[in-house]
Amino acid sequence: MTPMIDLTDVSKTFTLHNQGGAVIEVLSGVTLAVAPGECVALTGASGAGKSTLMRMIYGNYRARSGIIRVGGTDLVRAEPREIIRLRREVLGYVSQFLRVVPRVPTQDVVAEPLRAVGVAEAEAGERAAALLERLNIPRPLWSLSPTTFSGGEQQRVAVARALIHQPTLVLADEPTGNLDAETGRHVLALLLDLARASEQTLVMVTHSREVAASADRVLRMADGRLQAVAQDARGGAW
């Protein structure tokens, strides 16, 4: 079976030009294969490189060396138009913070990824409405900007926007990091239910043992490298 994500010996550095050109190594020799439909949790201390790795899989950062294949596309050598196509057709991204243009209605925020791939305005709106309803966003809020919502409501809108175009791969960077425990469990359950119902591949960055325990596989990042976490060690120290 061809992996949905296939990383081989990936390294990444950042150059701090305002610090005399100091070079910081963030990732070193990362190799990872994620199968279609698999749910993987990435754990580790803050600054270990988890979010950097996610942004590389999403095509935001270029690797210093190695191979990054997502859905068969080599992101290290891909042209910008190929990365844009991959995001529109294959990838969904859920971050801790919902970043949208203020005053744009929630239904339009969620429908926008569909319009970007040519879905008609009416159909995009209908599909957005159906997903918002499934995620328990009250109908009176659909015409309002999500910037006015509670943290839990904003995160559900972020999930809806990421999943509306039915991506085959969903990347979730701390999807419950800014939520209280009860709201976090609710958002996580919705994200997992929607992803598994569509047989999507899901990769989550998390500091939560509870979130990690819901994954098929847990990996810990330390010193820029990935380490497997044993099934019975998920409740242990991070």
C-alpha cells in the first residue's frame, strides 16, 4: 500500500539573520510513513519541531534535505502551483487558532474551500450549512463572523472549514490546545468521527495524553527526531 505521507531522511534548519546568521537545526533525519486512513499523534516538548514538521507536510516550509511525499507529490521539488493544488484537493489543516477575515459570515468561511475548487455558490453554501449543523453550530450564528464566537465554537468552525472539501489527509496542530477539557473532548470526538467516517488520514500534534490515546499510533519528537511510543506507555510522561 502506498503511504499517504512518506518522509525519508528529512532535515530542516532556520537561519537567524538578526542573530548574526546563527543556524538552528530543528529536524534531523526524520523518516515517517503514514498509511491511508491511519490516525497518528505527534507528541513531545514545546520547541521539539512538531509544528515545523506539520508545516513541511503542508508545504509551508522547504526541507534542507530529504524527501517529503504527500499523496504521491514530492513537496521538496514541487512547484508552487502543485502545492496549491495539493492543498485544494488533498489536504485539510486545523490549527489552534481560526484565522479568518473579520466580518465574513461563518457559512461563507466554511464554504470558501469549495468555491476555490469551482463548486457553485449555492451548492457550497448548502454543504457548509449541513456540516455546521452536524457540528452543532447554532443556525443564528451562521450569518455572523466566527471571530465573535467562543473558543469551542471557533474550533468547530475550523474543523468544518478543514473538512468541507473532503480532503484525504487532515493535519491538526493542537486542535484542542486552547479549549477547556469538556469542549476539547467534544471537538476531538467530532474531528475523529468525521475523519473516520470518510476514511481520511489524520495526523495530530498534541500535548494531551487523552488526545494521543485516541490515535492508532503515537510518535514522540525529541531533539528533532521521531521516536515510537509503546501502546502501554501512552499514559506516561511526555
